[in-house]
Amino acid sequence: MKHGIELDKVTRVVEGETHLADISLRLEPGSFNILLGRTRAGKTSLLRLMAGLDRPTTGTLRANGADVTHVDVRRRDVAMVYQQFVNYPSLTVYENIASPLRLAGKLGKQDIDKRVRETAAALRLEPFLDRLPAELSGGQQQRTAMARALAKEASLLLLDEPLANLDYKLREELRTEIRQLFRNRPAVVVYATTEPTEALLLGGRTAVLHEGRLLQVGRTLDVYQSPATEQVGQVFSDPQMNLLDAEVSADAGARLSPEVAFPLSGHLKGLVPGRYRLGFRAHHLRLAPSSPEDVRLPAHVEVEEISGSETLVHAAHGKLSLTAQVEGVHRHPYGAPVELFVPPSRMFVFSPEGRLVAAPPFTPEEPANGQD
């Protein structure tokens, strides 16, 4: 497939509601692409357009250089894996995987058998080929759906939050396998997710969607490290990025509140006087300083969420809300005073309009899994 998939100014409006707005996107052959966005960002709508299940209101969709905007899904070279475990309940795992190959009618019995068994082996389904889907665990059912899509060897493979209905352990297990499964394949692979961590682990390229609009596209780690806008930074942060208004002056550095100011250094040193929004991710906000340069933010605790070996500390600095993601289990009573610390070296700088002005330099502590 020489040209991959190209969307040119695609818009979809349903009963007066805009699901997608002026989307232009090109996906290269052999590429692994993430659609990252919150619920109702437009990810599924975009996948359905690519698949041919829906039609755009305006705009053009091309595959391999040909206009397929109004081509029916049955005439598209596409495979799709859904969030739900979609398998044929009356067919064995073997027959589920073989079904698109039999329907296509291009392979003989021996070739179908070979491809089914090779795909089943890649997804560790060999012991279950004679079972029905109802006899499988949730993870095995989703592996079966993925195997059916892979066996088809379509030029476009779409995955719509395929791990969302699995428990944490199974999600972690399959995430580590997915990139290897799809590496070095000629297909365009598009994987939709709401989770920034999943995008970082899978790597490839990421397109950030919000309310039906495409905000930024690029290598996954590049988008994470340099979000073009405040909104991209929020979508690509879980918990959401902390954002504070700041006033920068030539002599006093940056002031966040009447009692908090700090000098400008590093990537902040070139800021011209004026108003900005400073952003920092929750895992960079700590309960103790890591260096003398850390900015101290006195606050009081509003609520804490314990998740495994981490605690989310939600606190208020005056009228400003802050979230710290810290290691260990911490328990503070409601309203307890707490000191939070953030390194200026980890601060993003946005204009009052939300455009990125300066980004922190890359450090090895940032996740870099799965990058091409």
C-alpha cells in the first residue's frame, strides 16, 4: 500500500451535532498510530469513517491514493477490533479466526489452516482453538478478536479501545504484546485510547483529539514532551496537568501568588515580562523538595486517593487546586496543612491564549517506552 490513509478536511455532523470538525490527517503504510482523547472526543467516529461504516458530511477519505469516501465497508480492505469482545458465539476459536479468510475466498484450505495456526500462536491461543468464546476468559476472547483481525492481513487495522473492558493485569499483559504483534507489518494500524499511559507505552505516533477536533499530531513522546497547547497538555496527562497563572517581571522572576515567587532559570530564563500559565504534571509535584530550587507551595489537603503504592493528594493553594501524584501511602485529615514542591525545570509555559511558549528539557525520568 503506497499511499496509506489520508483524510482531507473531514467533517461529520449528526442531527445538528458536530462529531468531527475539519480533520486532516495522513497515516503512512506500516505505521502504528494512536488516537488519544477523552470520552466523546471523536475517536470512535473517526475510526468508523476510516472503516467505511459511516460517511463524512464533508471532506475526502483516500486509501492507497484512491477516493474511498463513499465506498462501502464490505469493499474496503479493513479489519476492526472493538472494545467489546466481538466474536461469533457458535464458532470455535479456530473458526472465528478463519471466518474472514473463508469469506474472502482467496486462500485454499491448507493456506487458511497455516495462517490461523500462525496467528493463534502469536496470540498464545493454540490450546484454545477448539473452544467456544463462552468458554474463554475475557482476555482470551479479546485475543481471539485480535487474531481474527490480524489473520485477515488487511491494509488498515483499527482498534477501538480494545483493552478497556479487561482488568488491570490483563491490560498490562496485552499492552506489552501489542506493539510486537503489529511491528514490521505493512498495514496502517490505528489504536484509539483514553489513557495517556497506554499511548506512551505503545509509542508510534499520536493524534490528540478533543471535542471532535484534531489538536496535534506527532511522535508520541514528542507530543507528550511538547504539547502544542494547554489543552493537549491536559489530554496527555493523567491526572490532569496542574495549571497556575503567573506574572513574569524583569527583576522579580515569576510570581504565582502573593506569597510564592521564584527566579527564572534554565528554559524559563528567556521569558519576556508578562502574564503566562505555568503547567506541571502531577508526578512532578512532591511532598518534599528534591533540590534547593524547588518552588514551595503551601496548601491544605482536600482529599486523598490511594491507588496501590501511590497516593493522589488533592490540595488547595488559596483558590487554586493542585494534584500531586506521590509514591507511598499517605493519609492527611481534611484541611490539614501540607507543603508541596515542584521543580521549575519541570514547568511548561503557555501563553494566556493557551499556546506553548516553553517546554521542559527531556530527562531520562520521562517515559520513553515503545518509541520508534
